[in-house]
Amino acid sequence: AVTANDTSVVIQKSAKAKTVADACAETALWELSEDVNYAGDAILPIGNDSCEILPVLGGGNFERTIQVIGTIDDVVRKIEIEIAEVGPQMILTSWQEVGDF
């Protein structure tokens, strides 16, 4: 049986996984803004946890997609960011949590 404590732990892990994924997304956006050829495909330490930046989709200054995964134990949160233009000023068309890529 699932107890209230079990549910609380899952909620805490889920929130932490989302925070880790958001941190990874922010890092990927910064890297891409600094280098339009940033490829992603990295695992980043975030405190005692880590997140994964998948390979950045698209090429050049327009129509790029960043996908990141934050995982805490068995709880996974995924974020996908669509970018219309990288520079001179980055323009995002969407930033959303997704069930899968």
C-alpha cells in the first residue's frame, strides 16, 4: 500500500527533479547563447545530483531545440525548449515540460 509518507517523498523527488532539469535548461540556453554551435550532449552535476542535456537539435542561428532530463532516483522530469532565433537576442517560442521527446 502507498502511504502518505511515500506520496510525500515522491512529490519531493519530483520537485527536485524539475529544479535540476530547469537548471540544466538554463545552462544549455546560456551555452547556446555564447556559442551558436553548442552541441549539448552533456551530463552536468547539480549539487549532489545531475541532469542531462541531450544533443541540441537543429543548426545555426534559427529553429533550435534543447531537450533536458532531470532525474532523482526513479523520478524523471523532461523539458523541451524551442528557440526561434539564437542571436543577437535569443527568442524562445516554447519552454514546456513533456512526458517524452
